[in-house]
Amino acid sequence: MIVRLKLSGLKCKGCIAKVRKDLQEAGAIVSGISLNEVELEISEGQKVENFIEVIRKAGYNAEIASN
């Protein structure tokens, strides 16, 4: 399942690298990431909320992007 999340609080490439690493360690495939948005591929059994929490624990904010 492909999920897009709106990000806030990221300021630099280091922030992007931290979020990417944390999401990958949590089991997501990061297909694209910027200071404002991330696109993830997650398994059907995984919950989007868990990945939002991973981002929040890293010190940033995330929410499901509206289409």
C-alpha cells in the first residue's frame, strides 16, 4: 500500500536522512521524501499511525496527506 504523509518541522538534509532511516528501520519502504512530504510503501498489515508515531518520536510532525 502506498501512503503519502505531509511533514513539518524538517529543516535540512540531515532531518530528511533521520526520518528516512527511522521509517526504514520501522519496516517502511521510502519511495520519496522531501522537507514537506514522504511517500511510503507499507505492507497491508501495517498501520499508518505507527509510522506517523515514528516521525513524531524523531521530533517532527506528520499527518496523512489529502489528495
